[in-house]
Amino acid sequence: MSAYEKVRTGKLVLKGEKSRSKKRKSKTQEKEREVTLEDKDTITHGGWWKVKNIVEITGTVAIEFGNQVYMKALDNGLFTLGAPHAEGESPLPEEILTAFPISETKVALKSGYGKYLGVDKNGVVIGRSDAVGSIEQWEPVFQDSKLAILNNTGCFMSVTSDDDVVCQNRTAGPSEFIVIRSMTQRSQSPSKDIPKEEQGSLADVEVNYVRKFQKFQDKKLRINKSDRSELKKAKVDGNLHETLLDRRSKMKADRYCK
């Protein structure tokens, strides 16, 4: 533990998310209903919540195999399974990792010893690298409410009968299914502060604004059929609204067009 606690995690180094009953309920009953299954699961795991998408895999995380059993880092750079935790217990320091986004689909994981997780030539998961190369990149794969994590070797992380953590199977089965838990504060929905008209794809955005500002009483949408690549550029340049107005004006479809 002393060696573990001496390590400080640094920044990433790269190489080369109620139904209401009609029957009136007491305040106590309503309060109990507010505790969802998701909340109960988080409480059971000591406040560590289950991630549901790759965007949530950042900061302080733990990898759970089975029920309240977490992957544990050893001081020799290898990994094993820790002892089962009692209800309400959090992961131990040796079972805590730090996750860094690499791209929209991949992350890097650093152990408490300050080393990035990778895979050796025998398919054993190790944490001995000071920087992130291809072998230290992991792709979380979410499907049918299950999660497996794929390494750049094309194999999934799993555990053996001896509780060793390896990366040797190219298909995901029960041994490869994991839960990634986080203590990082959940961020607000990305779309919460975005106007309703600007949520969705650029095609949706254009339709939303045509619908909002159209001047025709027949309510038929006049959508500009020209290439939308200019919208992508306008979004980057910060003049999306002006470009949208210009496209509507060409269709004479906007009540603010002269």
C-alpha cells in the first residue's frame, strides 16, 4: 500500500444516463419511489455508478468482474481480482484506475502505480508503460446492456480461472463482460443548454429552423436541397445561423427574408 499511495496520477502522455400512479400516495411512499434501481445499485457499490457510454469513461473508474469484485493492480505490473466487497463498500485504492479519452471510441487506463495498461506478447494485461502507444489503447464495446473492453490486439479483457486478468479471446462471452464504475461527477446532458432547434444533425437543425420561421400558411416545408457541406463549415466558423437564413432566403421560405 505504501508504494501504491506514493504514486500520483498525471495528465495523459501520448506516444507517437417515474411513472406516476393515479392512486394518491403518502409523501413517504413517494420518496421511496424516487430511489430507482439505478440509485440502489450505486448505493450498493459505495456511491460508484455504472457507466453507460464511452463519454462517461473518464477520470476515476474501477473495472468490476462479477458482483462487487474489482480488478486489482499488483506492484509487479500485473492484475488480478480483488476480494469480494460487502454491500455499500467502495473499491480499494489498488482497484481504482484513471481513464483518459484517446478518441471518440477509445480510452487509455492508468493504474494507481502511475502506469498505463497494455497487453504483453502472451496476452496478459500489464501496467508498466509510462506513455500511450497502440497497445495501451482500449475500446469499450456496449451491446445489449453489456460491456466488454477490446484492446488494439483484437482481443477482449477477461479473467482466468486463477483470477489473472488477460486479453486473449477475440469474442466476448461471460468471462469478458464487465462493468465500469465511476466516482466522477456526472455531467449534465450535452443537449440541456442547447436550443431545441439546434439539437440533432445539421439536416434536423435546418428543418427545425424552416419550420420555426416559415411564412407559408399551408405549412409545407421548403427545404433547400443544395449541398449541406456549407453548413458544416459554417458551424465551425461560427456563422451557422447566417448560413441557415441565407439558405432559407433562396427558397423564399422565411418570414424575415427581404
